[in-house]
Amino acid sequence: MENEYKVPLVADVFGAENRTPEILFWVGCAGAYDSRYKAVTIAFVKILNKLKIDFAVLGQEESCTGDPAKRAGNEFLFQMQAMTNIQTLNMYNVKKIVTACPHCFNTIKNEYPSLGGNYEVMHHSEFLQSLIEAGKIKMKEGGSFKGKKITYHDSCYLGRANDIYEAPRKVLEILDAELVEMKRCKTKGLCCGAGGAQMFKEPEKGNKDINHERIEDALSTGAKTIAVACPFCMTMMIDGTKKKEVENDVKVLDLAELILGEL
């Protein structure tokens, strides 16, 4: 059945087989609870299932990385959340973590080591790129995106914070689409407006919401598909398409959704 998928729990694998799965898929708050982004989680899991990747998730043992608390200035809460997660990860002897959220990626990769959490951390764009390069992901002939325009929005926490610009674009290349860049991209990309815990507050007064400015950048490319690699970016860009009343014509899709649809 196409709609079926399996999500193993680390605790079950560890308990039954006395081993840690090769990959811990860190789902993140958005991936677990946001109604739109849950589809991205499922898409990525289906890819992992299809390719028989040895992975598992923490399930209810996973809690927020602490990124929003830290960005909002509550260092105490961040450290409490981080230490809880690190204790759980270390208990299961986790070595490699893959996550679809750049905020989780940045926090676990760059801020957990000082608290005793040392892991190999990959964003799902990097992981998908590695699967493509290894020949494990191969597209069907005559894919639905062949010759169509796609534009990609750089996540701040992937791009400027971690210098990951090429992996998402390499993933999009396999779709055989025409990647049309926005004028503000890569190192000069424009924030969607949700980073730094801005997602959880109303914007300050100004002439225009930043995500409405960014959606104008995307629409100016003429692309009908906006590729994203971050749950916050997805929410803000979808909000932008609704503001411009083009949500029925212009679709905002995560890299995992784009790849799954063509496998």
C-alpha cells in the first residue's frame, strides 16, 4: 500500500536487538505537530523505508531542542531542554542524527557539543544529496517536473548559519527541472521572517511583512513551485502565497516531498 509506512522507535530497536540504528531521524516539533509539516515527515520516512535505510525515531522521548527558548533569550530553559535530550541520546548511544529542520540541525550540531552532546548531524538536504550521489535515489524517466520552473528559498539556518547552499540545489537537479534563482539568494538570501523565535510573535510595525516581501521575490521568477527545506520557511511562504491569493497556482513543497513524488 502506497500510504503505508513504518516508523521504528529507538527504544524498541535498542531493547529488542541491543543496538542503535544507523540513523536517528530527529522529527522536531513542527514535524510532529504542525498539520502541514507532518506531511514532510511522512514523505521523508517513506523515502527511508523505500531505500531500506536503518533508522528510528525517539517518539515520545524526543522533546524540543530548545532553539526557540535560546533565540528568545531564555538560556536557562534552553539548557534544561538540551540536557534532557542529550541524556536520552547518549543513553541510546546515538552517533548520527538526520533532521529536516534547520533550527534543530543548527542547535544539535553547534550548541549541544558544549553540553556533552557530540553527534554527526546532517540536514535532510545533505542526506538526500548523499543518497543521490551513492546512486540510491534514481528518478523515473519523464518526471512531472521535467522542464518546469522551480525556485528555491534559502533557509537562514542552513545557508548563512551553516554554509549549506549546494546540497538542496543538488537535490533539485535530479528532478530535471529548471532552477530559477531569486535575485536575493545564497549568501544574499532574504529571511522568511520566522527565525530567531520571530515565528512566535507578531511582527513589529512596518510597511510590509517580510514574508510578503519574500514571496514577491519568489513569484517574480515565474516558478509555480517554491522549494523549501525548513518548516518555518514553509509556513511563512505558504502564508505569502495566501496573501497574494496565488495558493492554488503556486505550491510550496519541501525537498522530501519533491523527491518522493518522483521516486
